[in-house]
Amino acid sequence: MSEPGRAMGELASFYALRPMMRLLPKGDGHGVLVLPGFMASDGSTRPLRSLLESLGYDAVGWKLGRNIRVDNARISEMMDCVDALYDRSGGAISIVGWSLGGVFARELAKLAPKKVRQVISLGSPISDDRNHTNARRLFEMLNGREPEPMRQGNFRELAKAPPVPTTSILTRTDGVVHWRGSVQAGDHDQCENIEVIASHCGLGVNPAAVYAIADRLSQTEGAWQPFAPRGLACLAFPRRNLH
């Protein structure tokens, strides 16, 4: 019940600190596709995309309305987004996904690993146990217990990371997705988990999460290194064992 209030506080903090965010690492111009969470639209990711654009990225939303249905048509439309941004930017893109959007980001990277340079998920239910999310009943009411892609053999190994650098940003104070459902097991040496202090609904504008996103995106392609905050930024990231 505290999610809306905490999220509004994080949005206020985002705009209060927005002038300082110009000091975040600059981008190299590569494409960044930002996917919204369950029941949300591009409006929820506009502040983050605006910041990424100011840092030098070609950041775009999915332009597919609200994230409600999970069917083959929607997967095809998202793949079209990946293809279009890949062709326009002339190289592999990054995908940032919030909540359910992060699940999609990981699965898209599995389908087109050569077109995706990295994936960043925010509070995403990447466990194969759907009970980790409080939105399970609503999701199943709208999509059934087995959405169309699952009936055709896809989306059945959500916990398995895609074969590209993959970052899961999560919070133990998430009121929608239990933090354990967002922890990556470490399927390869370019998987990582980053804990922040945030709400679920505010993750896309939480200053610490935004710092981590900018840091991850700024890495040179092919030279990925684990997240290591510097200076006073270290205070914003709990250093706890997440397993």
C-alpha cells in the first residue's frame, strides 16, 4: 500500500537531482529500447528515456500502448522494435525493461542475441515461480495460466539469463515483486544483481537505479565489467549477499 507514496517521492527526487545527472557517464549513441511494466505504457518510461537521450543515447519506447497482453502478435511487434532500432543505429542495441518489460527484454535477447549488446531489468519477475509477484492473479486473468508463447514452447525458462551481459536491478522493499524473484543465479560470468533501496513503482526514476543504468549502458561493447559504484555513490547500494 505504500508503493504510490514512495514512488512519488522517488519521482520528486529524480527531478530534484536531474541537473546533477548531467555528470553521469555519457553514452556512445547506441540504441536503447525501454520497455514498460505490466499495465503501464511509454508514459511511465518517459523521464528515463529523456535522461538517456540527454546522455547521448538513441533511447526509444516501444510505441505499443499498455503492456497487458502476452501473445505471439505482441512478441512479433517487440521483435520489430528490436529490428528497427538495430537497423537505424547500425549496431547492437541495449534493452532496459521495467518489471514485466524486463522479462520481455531477456526473452527478446534470447531470440536475437546478435542484435542485443546487453539487458537491464528493473524489479522483474524473472523466476520461473510466478508466485513471486503480487500481480499474478491479474496477469493470469488477462492472459491465462499459460500465455500463447508458452503453449508453443517459449518463455518457459525465465530464470535462464540470455547469452549477453545481463543486469538485474532489484530492491528488497519491492511491494509488487518479491526481491528473490528478481535474483539472477549467474548462468554466465556476465550476469549480475544490483540492489537499490526503492519501491517497485519508482524503480524507473529512482536516482540510485538511474545511476546504475547509466553506468551499465556507458560500457564499451565487448568490455563488460561488474558494477562497482565509486565515491559517495557507494552509500546508495547495499552490499549484501542476495543468494
